[in-house]
Amino acid sequence: MNTYRAFLQSQMNPFGVVALAICVLLTCPATSFAEDNAKDEFTTTREIIGDYQRITTPNGVEESFIVNLNGARQYVSVRGNDRANPIILFVHGGPAAPEMPIAWAFQDPWEEFFTVVQWDQRAAGKSFPLNEPQDMLPTLKPEQYRDDVISLIEHLNERYGKRKVILMGHSWGSIPGLMTAAERPDLLHAYVSLGQIIDFREGERIGFEQILRVAREDGNSEAIAELEGLEPYPGDGDFSIEKIGVQRKWSIQYGYLSAGRNSARAYFRAHRLSPEYGPADVMAWQQGSAFTIQNLLPKLADVSFKDVTALDVPVFMFMGRHDYTTPNEPVVEWLTKLDAPHKQEVWFENSAHVIPADEPGKALFKLVTQVRPFAVNAGDGAPIE
């Protein structure tokens, strides 16, 4: 048994993915089947997906590179069918939960209208083994990630001949994302947030109260006991990783991560078929996540944007109706008071916290019809015919 299969089987039952691999292989010509059949099923499936998603347009871009951002080497992936299209820079959540290994499941159609940049932040994913962890330790603070976003945008603008990008922050990524929108609006066509954090402590409180409420309505004695054992939640001072872990366990089971699902299995297993991530990358993802959560998450308890009352950039808040991982109530209240050249609530009725996975078609539709015109009107990309 090869190393990749052993690793995957140690993580969870691979039957479903093996079945998918077999189905894919049965559609191949005999010569390809014979060649692929000698390989590990997961490796073969990743190769098939990668080949299917290969950018073939004359003016397309499909490249990955390592860039030094403020003293830390970091891994970047860039994909798009036309370099003339606006750039979307996706700032992933977590902390240290890269979207790059999951993006293959929804990003392909985005690449017809945007050049999409997935970036593994410092001490996350493919960037984790590029630097000594102890060197990263004193830099794990929101302001540093904001500075990394700014430096990366400047690098992308120079590399691809752009003046601005569309910045998209997800969950934790909405913290350095919104900080960047406040600090350097001149670099952005628009700021788009998925699962925006406005006041971290307040959001945790609201999410906890909702989960405990539904657990009581459900008569779930195990959930009630575990959640009541956390009170007061989230409490004062630094966040407790252990407490957040218990809260997230029940939040996920009640569908507040991915709507209508009682686990994160579908979302997080997608990395196993990623053309961009091999077994060593997945291991780095896990190691970076453990390192960063331990050293960064407790410091985020007092993060708040309530005093940000004006932004000089169009603002879009993408909100999943069922999201209690980062609850919407503080976002709606904040957006109502915000002074911006354009601001918009965009609701996803069948989504929770992972909108691109829960409603990929609607997410793309809103990006193309409502966000992209701000870049086109600024001379970046052609109108959709």
C-alpha cells in the first residue's frame, strides 16, 4: 500500500472517493484505463481533475509561485481563462484553513470571468513548511496578515499589469480583508465578504445562544450538557480553544457550517481530490492549522470593527441565512450604519458559512452581475456579452 493511500485511510473511510475514482476511470479509453489502473486511485483521480481543469485559452493564466511577503515565503496559485479579466484575491479562513485544496470543487466557472488567486497565508497549508515556525510565531497577528494582503495585491498588480483587485475575505480572512479595505481602498475595485466578523466576541455569544436554543428545542441532552458546561461563553479574556472546539462541534452538527448537513465531511473531504494538494501538502495543512490556531486564535477575542463607520470602496456582504459560525446580526447592524460609495447585503437562503460550497451557482451569479461591473467600469475587463 503506497504512502498516499495509507495516509488517506488513516484519516477516514475512503470508500466514497474510491468509488468516484472507479466511475471516472471507466469512462476513459482503454489505453488510458490500463495506464491509470496501475496507479493509486486517488492519484489518478487528482490527475484527471487537474487535466480536465487545465487552462487552454490563448490568453489564460495557470501558474503557482512562491513570493516573499514581509519576510515570509508564501505559496500562491493563479488561474483564469483571460488575463484581461479582473483579479479576485481570495483570503481564506481558519485561521490556517486554506481554500486552495477545496476550490477545485467550485472555482472552475469563476475562471471564465475572473483571474482567481488562491493564497496559503503565512504558517498555513503549502506556506507552512516554507518558513521556520518559530520565526513565524511573533508575526501571527491580524495586522501582519493585513500587511501580507497589501503586499500580495501590489505584487499581483505588477505581475499581471493591474491597478486594483476584487478582495474576497472568508471567515477569519474577513479580518485582514476588512482591515485592508480600510487601510488601502485605493487597491480595491470592491471588497466582498463571506462570513464577515464584525465583533468576534459578540458573534461567538450569538452563535452559542442559537446552538443552545436549538439543542434544547431538539431535546438533545448530550449537546445541552456540553454547551451548558461552557457557560459563560465565550467569557472574558482570551478565547479558550477547548471551548470553541465544543461550540463548533455542535454548530456543525446543527447545519451552521454547511446548510442542511450535520457534519463537515463533504466540505473537508474535497481536499482529497485536489489537483493542487498531495499528501505532504495535506499534512502541512494540518500542522499549520494546529500551530496557528494555538498561537493566533486566542488573541482574536477582542477584534472588533464597530468603530469602522466609513470605507472608501464598494462593499458586498455575502451572508448565508443559516450561518451561526459567524452570525449575521452584527454584520447587518454594522452595514446599515456604514458610509460607503456602494454597500449591499447579498443573502443566500440555502447557505450557512461556506457559501461557495452550499450555493456555488448563485455565488458566481452575484459575483458576475453585481461585483464584476465595478471592475469593468474602472476599465478592468470587458462587459459580459
